[in-house]
Amino acid sequence: MQLIRSADDFALVVYECGRDMMNQNIRYREMYISIYQHLHIWEKNLRLQDVFDGLLTGCQKARDDFGVEVQWIFGIPRNRHFSGQKPRVFDPTIATNVLDYALQGREYGVIGIGLGG
């Protein structure tokens, strides 16, 4: 099983998504990324800048080769917001981190945040 582990991996996924968009005559897409999982849950040793670099590279190449545009929504994983305590206690740390990542990513095409899970 192949995993997204580097900026080059992100760029390749985005580029191939751009190819798929062209084949379906889609010119613009907003894609959802589980950024917190990539950086904190799944053990990949990724940095936020690696993700940004890959997204930007993939987007630019897809734009040049296929004439498509992609922007990003960073997802807050809802099921990880609660502590293991009873009753369940909301933990805002994850949402705060995702918001911070989204704000840092504005120049890389991040346009929003959303809830997942």
C-alpha cells in the first residue's frame, strides 16, 4: 500500500486529480484535506511546509498542463475532539491547530475549514 509521505507525493496526487478533472471537463474544484491526520495521527514525519509545497507544486503543474484550478479546505476531525473522559469533554486543541494551519495556508490556496468524521 502506497501512502502520501512527502511533498512529492502530495504534488503527484494533486496533479493526477487535475488530470481527472480535465477528463471530466471540471475546471474548478475545492478539495478537502485531513491535515491534522497527515501531520499528527498518521506517523509520516511530515511538516506543514511539506504539505504546502506539494499542494502548490501539484496545483501549478495541473493548471499549466490541464487548465484546472484546485483550492483546499482543511478538515477538523470531529471524532478526535472528545477526550476519553466520561462524560465526553470537548477538546478544542485539534480545531485550533487546524484553524492555525488553514490561516498559514491562505497563500497556498487554502480557502476554508470544515468538519469531518
